Amino acid sequence: MHRKKIQTASEEKSSVLSRSTSLLDMHLEEIVEESEEIRALVSALKVMAPHDKKRDDYEARLWVALTHLDHHVKPAIKEWDRVLDKMPDG
């Protein structure tokens, strides 16, 4: 499902994302997906009546999305730092 990134010569001196690894790519994609889910859930909850029967379900889904986001943010930062450390200075 995840494609391996092919680097070109012009990417040699580029940013961390151009030197990204499949692990970092996967975590970043999960972060984007969970952020979109969180945004949708928060938007729905903001307009939902306090006693709406769906509110508990939406709040539970929001908690799950937030914990899933946390699960990917920490390793993404660790992998980002690892990739950055491997990059040449300059």
C-alpha cells in the first residue's frame, strides 16, 4: 500500500520530507487522515444538541481519533529526527 520513495539527484540537498522514509511517510499520512477525522467530528459536535443521542458516539470516536493521532505523532517526530540526523550538514 505504501510506495517506496525514489530519490532523484535534485532531492539530494533538499528537505527532510524529500529524504523521507516509508515509516515517516506512513506516520504523516495517518496524521493527515486523523486530523481530518478530528476536524469533522469537532465540527459535528459543535452544532449537535447537548442531549443528542449520537453525541456519546461522536465523543467516543473523537477520543479514539485523538489517541490514534497521538500514536502516530510521537513516532513521526522520532523518525523525523532520525532522518534529519542522517542528513549532511550545510
